Amino acid sequence: MKRSTTILLGLIFLAVSASSAEAIKVSIAYVQDGVAVIQGGQAVPNAIITWDGGNVRNASANGAFNFSGVVPADCVGTLSDGVSTVVVALADCIGEILATGQTVCSNAIGNSINCTGTGQDGEFRTGAARSYTDNGNGTITDNATGLVWEKLTNDVTIHNVNNSYTWDLAFQKITDLNIMKFGGYEDWRLPNLNELLTLVDYGRFGPATNPAFNNKINSFTRSSLYWSSTSFQYNRSNGWYVDFKEGKVKANGKTNFHYVRAVRGGG
């Protein structure tokens, strides 16, 4: 499968099971010279540490561990001490391009056709599968990229999907999220254009994104324009945005009001 450098994956720890008071913790996880370098603590003392299903070494008497291991194809691996398990996204990793989400094929006049032999995206569906985890704290983890996204809601909080911002005010929202330590973190940022585009699902329309971001119960996306943090180089009074109605990209004046979804992670 064709591979390409994608977003630099940040360190994401997502506890998926734990029977002890404190789950195993990862402090360092990155790729160097083709191997995964991982360090952490709070493992069961002297427990066998496994990485993506294989034994790598024993934790120390105080639960610390460090090792070098294989790099998973999607740059995301599973770490366990036999009691708790965490999913770890590796920084500085080369992963697959995301699949677009298209699963049907069309002819020149827009009618659906059998995909076999067309060579269209809907036939091959190449790229990393889209997968998301609701973290239960107002955030959603993209398991393919390692990015953690703000969940937009339909209430009177800062997360309201109907709140719109100029480009400058978008950064103020980010500042406010960090001050309040939203989700327990203070490294939120406005996504750059490439990061924002990872949320576009080209197999959907109005909005063109995965239902994890628009289940219309506790997660919402407007079929409209969302700011990125990327300026338009030809005219830097303009900024790039993504239109989540159709998945289009364009730039316009930074004094215009658009919607905002914060992100963290990504190295």
C-alpha cells in the first residue's frame, strides 16, 4: 500500500481498560531510526510489558519501563502490563494517508456505476481506515492520526456548535480553552489546514465528516466554514478555511466569522 508522510503524530494515551487505581502511563513515545522508543511508569511492578501483542521486557520494581520496539503500520500501538492497556500514537512517525471515505463510483454525468475496473477511489479505497474514540471528557481521538479534537455541542458553553469567530477571536477561544484546562489539557490550538482536512469524509455531504463529529445527540458539526490557523500566503489578510458542507477549501478575509474546532496532539 502506498505510504506517505502524514501529520507528525503526537503522543496520545488512551486508557481502554484498567483494573487498578492507576493505569500504566507513557511519558515518551516516538520513532527514531525506524524503531519505536517508549518510556513510562505506573506499570505493575516487575510485570511483563507487551507492545502490540509481543513481550518486550519486564517493568522495574517501581513500575518504570523503557524499550525499543517495532513501529506499527498505522503508527499507533497497544501497550499493556497485563492489568491495564493503553493505545499509544508515536511521534515522528511515517503513516498511511487517510482513506477519503468514498465507497461508490460514478460516471461522467454523476450516475452511480459498478466500481470494478474503473480505477476510481471508490474501487481501491486506499489509505488508513477512519476510526474515532469518544474519550468521555468532551474530546474525540482520531485513532488514525493521533489528533485529539474538541467535541462541539448544542448548549450554552464555549463548545457550542453555533458560536462563530473572526480569525483573531478564534485564537482567543483557544486561549480560553487552555486557561480552563479543557479535558485536562492546556495545549489546545487552532488546527492548521492539513490537520483540519483530516476530518473531511468525502463519502459524506452536509456535513462532510464522520458521524463521530455529528451524531446530532451530543456531537455536532455545522455544514459550513471552519477556520484553520493557516494564512493565505498570496494575501496574508486572508486565512484558509474548510467548508464542511462539501469538503472544499478556500481562503477569505480574517475579519469574517466562521466556526472553530480546537485540536491538540500531533507532535
